[in-house]
Amino acid sequence: MDKNISANSIPKVDAEKFAFVQRSEAIHDKKLDTKPVGYFKGAFKRFCKNKGSVVAACVITALVLFAIIAPWCTPYTVSYSDNRFGSARPKSHLFQNTSFWDGCRKASVGEIPFMRYYAMGLETGHNAIKNQEYEVDTGLNEESGREEKLYTFRLDTYQLNGCIYKNMSDEEYQDIQRYQNETGIQVIYPTVRLRDRPGGGNAPDAGGDANYYFRTKTGPGGKTVIDYGPNGELVKVYAERRASAAATDEYQSLRIEGENGFEKSGQQYYYVYALIAGSGWECRVNYYEYYIYQHAKANDGIKEPFFLFGCDGQGRDILTCLASGARFSFLFAIAVAVVNMLVGALYGSVEGYYGGKLDLTMERISDILSAVPMMIVITLLKYHMGGASHILVLFLSFFLTGWIGMAHTTRMQFYRFKNQEYVLAARTLGAKDRRLMFKHIFPNAIGTLVTSCALIIPSMIYSETNLTYLGIINLATGDITSVGTLIAAGQQALSSAPHVALFPSLFLVLLMLSFNLFGNGLRDAFNPSLRGSEG
């Protein structure tokens, strides 16, 4: 108190004006207006503020769901293949009446190939020429090197086969006839006379190209031309028999439209639908309908040839193969990442906590292992493991050196936190090394480890894709395939069937970009102090 202020200068306050704040109520701190935010909840909030990372997480989620769900939504399997639909284009029922995603491609051919496609539609109603629209121009035929008419049109890749010659047993022959009678759908068509078949017996099944059911002749320069009828119509060269002769084809089913017998040279004739071939029959069938018949009989869920992403050169469904390959890549990468994280975190924890000579010794061991090239590891494993599964070889290759990066990260975090005050206090209170390592230090390093682990997954997928793309690891066996195998198959058909490589490449690009953005978001969320850094 200031010595210059006297006691009389202080105003007096009556005692009645004083009152206790409370007599019986206990005093407490005020309730917090906001709820406490934990470590992971705070990290999640920070992650959600990064819009690019949120979008990347949504894309990754969509790709994962695609890998999980898509194989169950298609009737095809990875082992399924049908060479006759090799390189079939992507097709969707939503775009059936458009010129996009309708299973067609642009074609420009000469008169004979064009009439082959045109005649297929006339005979069976399955038009290979989309909407029967085409343009005619004069140009250079690349095959013959001569100037001729060129027909440009959209070609339906699902109707390319038209009719084929098929050798079948008597049981199947009779069963197809029953199927035709039940459904009213023509599968077997009149066969062509042997002398009029182009190509002889060079076709995969028998008898050459079955779609040349019309008469041709040799024109100027040895060129094959169509021998039209007197009114410019196609002249059919079906095999025939007299009505009075015994039927040798045992055909008692649907006949093509308008065939009720026809008169020739004053006698009644009928078309022949099958020729005897050994103990069975050689028939001429429309392959599209024959495909439907086969799968209806097998009851495997396939109703018609339909491939949303198209087929590769071997006739495998790209959608099924891509989804199965993506599922394998995700499962494989996650398994490798988890194992590497466990081993690396344990190894790095021991290094960083104890330090000294033990740390130096363990570091030299990891340095030696990291100096061995991956290709050397894979080559040695393939050589010594012989016929072992390529999946096992791939897993061991990634595991033998993959944990080293995680160990270095964990070691760095332990050196950072092991001398903090809370660790020293816990040690003073008698905490053992194991408790200090995994109860006090390790939880503070979990953010960096989670970020590193998330970035390991795309790295594993990319490495696995590269190895299978180059053919170093072969996963195209049985019910297993990979994204790299699909890209390698598509590379060989980039000019003729670019869709084969398009979808696997698009999947890989989306995956790598999304994981890159997602990893950056995780880093900023779990380590705010490193926000915006590239390390």
C-alpha cells in the first residue's frame, strides 16, 4: 500500500453489502461447449478438407467395389474363351441403336467380302452390316493392290462368324432339331454342295467358309467374282436331293423360309441339311444361334454373346478378366503391405529404440539386402523354386526387400520420440522397454506409418503389373490373370482392337493417380507439420 494514502481516505463499506458466492454448492469447471477431438477424428477432419484427396478416395473405393462385385455380376469366368468372338468390340444394350458402344467397328472391304456379309443377313436375318447402311466408293484394295469398289460400313463384330460347318454327334444333331421345334429358332441351315465350297477343307471345323452359299466364278485376272442370276440375284448352291429319293440327312425340323420343295428339271427337290461324317454329321449352323443353344443346354447363365468391355484376341471377356485381375492385385498388394509393415515396424522399432552397435549392425544388414536388385531376387527365386507358384515367387520377392523402407521410417520416428519428456517420465516410473516402445513411442509414429503403408499398395500393384506385362511373372493360368497380362495382350492389337488395352490401362491410370492424391491427403492429415511438403 502506498504510504501517502491514509487509512481514513479509504471509503467504508457496510457489512450487509457483502455476501457469500455460495454456501453449499460445489464449484466445478464449466462444461466444454465442444466435444473432445481424438487423434484419428482430427486426422479425418483434416483429410476431409482436402477435396482432391476425398475425390481420390471415392475413386479408389469405386475401383475396389468394381474388383469385388463385377466378377459376381457376369456369367463368364477368367478361364472362359471363345476364339470365334476374338476381339469382339464392347457392347451395351443402352447404346444398341446408336453408333457408340454397340459392338461394331468401321470396315472398308471389296465387293466379294461385302457380299459375304450382306448375304449372311439375307439368309439368317443376323445382319453383320449395321442397319444395312453402307457407302460405295472406288479405291485401292490393300490386299490385291488394284483399284476396285470399296464398301464402307459399320461391321457388327458379334455377327462376323455367320454360318460355320460343324461336325457333331447324332445325339447333338437330334437335340438341336428338338431345340428348333421348341423355340422356333433356326440353327441348322442347308449345307452347300462340296464342289461349290471355296477353300475346300481348310476351315477349323470342316469344309471352308460356310457363308459362301451363293455361286461364284473366276473372272478376269483369275479374280473370284459373284456369278449372279439372270435377274441380278444371288444363286444358291445348297446341296439338293430329289423328293422321291430317301432322305439321307434325317432332318425333321424347321426349314428355311420359303422352302416347301422346288421344281427343277420336272422333278421335286428339297435342300439337304446335313452330310454324313464318320459316326456323326456335318452340319452348317449359324454360330450366333448355335452359341445360344450350347449355353442354354449347359444352363450356365449365358443367354447370348454379350461383352460389356469386349473380348481380347482369345475371346475372353475383358470385364471379367479385368475385375478378377484387379481383385488379385488389391489382395496381393494389401497382403504384402501388411506383412512388410509388421516386419518393418518391428525391425525399425528395435533399431531406433536401442541404437548404438545394435542399430549399426541391423542397418548394415538392411543396406546389404536393399542393394540387391529386384530382378536378381526374382530370377534366383524362379531358378531355385522350379515349378513353384509364380504368386509365391512374386510374394517372396516383394517381401525380402519390401520391409526395409518401413523399417527406416519406423527407426526415424523412434529416434525422434524416444527422448521426449513423457518417455523419460514413464521410464522413471519403472516402465519396461516393451511398454515404452509400443505404448508410448509407437503410437506417435503411427501417422507416418499409415501414410507409408497406403503408398506401398499402389507401388506393389504397379510393380506387379510391370512384371506380368513384361512376362517375367506369368499369372495367366487357370482362373487367375492380372492387369499387366491384359495390357500386354492389348499391345499386340492396338491398331485393330484398341479396346483390349484401353480398359486395363484406364484402370491402372485411375488407380495410380488416385492413390497418389490419397496418399498426399493422408500425409497432411496425420502429419500437419509436413503439409504441403513433397517428402
